[in-house]
Amino acid sequence: MGILRLSLLIILICFSTAQADWYILIPKHLPKRREMPKNVPVPKIAPKKKNMKPYKVEVRKLLAPDFTVRTADLKKISLADLNGKKVVIAFVNNVYSPVSESLIYQLKQVAQKEKDTTVIVIDVNDADFAVLKRFKREMGLNKIHLTADSYVYKQFKSKLDKLEIPSLVIIDKYGFIRYLAKGINSSSVNLVGKEVSDILNSLA
């Protein structure tokens, strides 16, 4: 019995002198399950746009993941905040690469033109926010949300197996992923601005 008491005393002393405190975090309320929207109108694409490249209709009833990003301007944006707006998300490998710069420049024109659309550019390399902030200032991206978040890319990748870098995802105002552009390269990037605008207008 004496040895048992001594062991317990030693254990208590060790816990009381530990350098870190550990907590089990239990949410006060369970998160609400997101329900599938109903009676969502499917846009009718004009015949000349059926073979639009590099875009294609990916899935008609695929909900976008509940993502949340913190931008280079330290603004927090989630999918719930964008309810009722069309969203264009660009996933790039490095904002300073030639294709990425051209793609972002094209999206800058879209963001300035389309009033009911939010444009988000995500660097999947988790770049330093100071670098992103400088890039945003140099490019004059006042209407574009710029961030670095590999986790959000993984969230979309789990729903879109064909998602590549760089790529574009277009979400309608009901939260559905409607279009995916993959394999954007130097030969097709200059067409992005007009094609994205045409797609957004078809989702009105």
C-alpha cells in the first residue's frame, strides 16, 4: 500500500509541474447540416457555347464545399457569406508565374465588370501573406480576394477529381458548382476573361 501511495503522489507532482495545459474542446452546439437547395433553375446554354473550351458543365447538382478563407487583407470569407452571389475561384501554383499573372489579370477585368460576382484567387502553395499583399498592390487587385490555402484546394479536389493547377471553378448563387476550367495554359489564358463573363451571364 505504501508503494502505491508513493506512486500516486509522484504522478500528481508530475502533472502539477507540467509546462503545458491540454484541453478537450467540445462545441456548445452541433453544426447544422447544410440542406440541398431545391428548385434551382438550370441555365440554358446557347448552342454556340456548348463546346466552350476549356470550360464544360461539370455537375448540375454538386454543392460547393463549406470553405472559409482568410485573405491577404485579413478578411474572413466563407461560402455562407457569398450566398446569393456568383463566385469564381481560381487555384494557382504561384501568383508570380507568367500564366498565373495573365489569369489573374483576366479575372481582374471580370471582377470590375460583374457586380454580383465575387472573385477569389487561391495560391495552393500557402505563400506568405506579405508576398500576396505586395502582389495585390502591384497588380491593382482591388476587386479580387487573394489568399493562400492548400486546405481549401483539397476540399474542392475531394469533390472534383479532375481539378488541376491552374484551374477555375464557377459557383452559382445557390451554392452549386456549375463549371470547371482545367488545364489553363499560355495559349488559352487570354480567352478566360470573355468566356467567364459569358458563363456568368448564362447563370443570371
